[in-house]
Amino acid sequence: MKVLNSNNRTHAKSTIWPLVFNWINECFESSSLILDLGSGTHIWYMDKSRMIRIDHFKQKIETNHESFILNDLNRGIPLNNKTVDYAVAVEVIEHLENPLFFLQEIRRVVRKKAIITCPDGIESGWYTPWTYTFFGHISILSSWLLENHFRRVKLEVLKKMHDSEKKEIVLYMIKI
């Protein structure tokens, strides 16, 4: 399986997407139904897979293999239980009012695995009240707090890595 298209129109650091795509290509099966949570304008798709994109802003959809749902993720994920095979949430969870509820929703709708990334401003030292709120972040999450949330929701961490030596962004591969 291979990521076929990607653009760079996203608020996430440019170092994140190549790492995310490597994990997707390595771990997601072809002909899957993939949920892109907080999709923004970073449009990507995979060969032989179908996509569901959810964001609170309407985006232009570039392929015929996907659907878009306009939704505030603070209210939940508007899908039935165990609807999708995989989910991707790149720098979304820190923008939500209740990260634990978001993870419970991922557990509810995803069958196999999810990739979740989050800034780790506490560990990297870049966190200040101004920088965090400037980027629209609501929830301050360190690695240890996010991992505690994973355990509470019974999500298993399969892989963890930082985007660089600066440890600004932490990436997780989660087994549902």
C-alpha cells in the first residue's frame, strides 16, 4: 500500500507527515476504510483504500474514493461502532476540550489501529501560554499524560517516536 497524494497545506510541522506516511505504508492494509480526523487541508489518500474525512471546516475533496463529514470532534465522531479499519489524527487532540473522550470515540469507531500525534511542549520546553494558545491548542498534553489516557481507555501503544531530537511532536501507533 502506498500514499499516493499529499500536499503540504497543514498546520502540522513538515517533519510529521513523512513519519506518519511511513507508518501508514508499513501498518495499514490495502482496501481499507480509513478515517482522517481533523483532516484540514492536508489531503492525502491511499491506493485501493476509501477515506472518510472529518473536520469542523468544509474542505475540497480531491478524489472519488472518500466522503467528508462536517463535524466538531468535541461532540464525538458521528459514525457507528467499529465502522472504520484505521484512523489518523495528526495534531488534533490538543485542539479538543476533552482528549479522553476523543480517545474513547476512536476506540468505539475504529476496528484495528490508529495513528495519533501530539505536540509535547512540556518535554521539549517550547511550551509557553502564548505559543500554545496562538496555535489554537486547548488541552496541554505531555507524553506521560497522553499515555495515561491511552491506558484508561484500554488502547495499546504499539509504537512511539518523536519527530526529531528536539522532541517537539510525539507520534503513537495505537492498537484498538
